[in-house]
Amino acid sequence: MASRAVVARPPVLVTLGGSLITRQREKETIRPKVLARLAREVAAVRDPPVVLLHGSGSFGRPAAEEWGLDRGPDDGHPATRRTRGAAIVSSEVLRLHVTVLRELVRGGGSPFSAPPASFVRTREGRLASVHPATIAAALDAGAMPVSFGDVVPDEAWGFSILDAETLAAGLVPLLHPARVVFAGDVPGILDPSAARRTTVVPELSDAVVASLAPGPPTANGAGGVRATATAMRAIARYGVDAVLISGLTDGALSRAIRGESVYGSWAHASPREGSGPRGT
């Protein structure tokens, strides 16, 4: 899919969920206090280096569904309609992205924007190629690369949606991060078999993923907690630890980035065939 990017120090890959930084029931509405605090927490960590991804939340998903970018082309609509939809969705998501960058700067960070359309291609809604040279160069220069869920060129469909979780899983085998931290609006993967609906699964297995309710019907399975859990298990199979924590708990994100013990659901690294774990 692409060659591995060589970086001086393994980064921590952090994903801020769209439902965490935006209000899902209010179109194009940011959660300003939550975003500002998370930006300060990320910016405060000087070591290890961070690659930050964020979801599009209420800025991207409603319009993506409206224009059919979360699925294959509809024979009843011309290709120009899909292209028009891509332009609208990307412009809306970019407004959120600029806000995230501004909050990181206010928090004392040095973010560097890395739009996914500049280094990612999909085919029928699934990752086809990833070229993270720009991200690696930004890391080596001491900046924090920031990418996001967005519309990207699709080799079969013209354009399709790439969510932040899928992008995170695609970057892992190329950057080999120290760990991957997913910050959401829930404390972890909630156990569907537990009597209490607030019981968190501490160790994520393939069996647990299979028991989770499927997300919305999209081309690449994006969206919902099952999509996040699936990405976490894929990351673990590459020999990297992944954890889902609550971004609503003060200080949890910065502790997780530093490698401290944080309450949440973990998918611990499993050795790949012919190689040992690369996580920490």
C-alpha cells in the first residue's frame, strides 16, 4: 500500500472522536470547552511526539449521508452530483479542522495541517494507498501533524469518505507508533452482555467486537463503536497497543499519551507473524 515512513522517534497516534468535539444532534456545532481543554492537554505533552487525528462529527457526517458519499455511486444520479457533494462536505469539514488547529495553537502547540486528500487514496470506500512522508517530515521538524476524517479521492467512485479511525489503522503499519489513543465521549467499549450498561470491557477481543451492534450501513463500515473496536483490534495485530478512553475526563488524554495507566478499553499488541510487538 505504501512504504514505511522513517521517523526519529515513534510517535503516539491520537484520535479525537467527532462525537467528542462536536454536538452530534446540532449540525456544525463544536463543543468549545471540551475542544479547548483537549487541545491544551495534547499541546502540553512535549515527549513523546504526537500525530493527531480528529473526526468530522456534525460537520461532515450529515452532509456525507445527504450526498451519498458514505456509499457507492447511485445510478440514478450523475457523477457531477457526487463531485458537488464532495466539495460541500470538504468545505464544511475544513471549518472544523481550522478550529482544531487554532485551539492547538492557543494551547501552546505547533500543529501542522496534513489534509488526508493529500496523501490518501481509497477504492470503493476502502483504503487503497497511504503515503505518510509529509507526516514524517513534520514530526522530524518538531511539529505536530494534524489530519482528520474527510472526503478523499476514490479510484473507483471519484470521491468517498475516509473516517479518522480507518485513517489511524492505515497509518499504524507505516509509522509504527508507540501506542494509539482513541478519545471518545464514552469511557471505553461498553460490555453488551453485562447487567449494567456502564460496564467497560477492559481487554478487547475479537469475540467482543463480534458481539457489538453494527454501525450505520456504510461502504467501509465506518461509524459507531464497533468501527472503533474493529480498528483497535487491527492495530493490535500490527503489534501496537490501542486504547479507547473518555475524553470528557480531565487529564486522561495527556496521561494516556505519556503512557500512564488510564481507565478504558485496551487492545493490547499481539505479535505479528515473524516479528515481535512494537508497542510500549
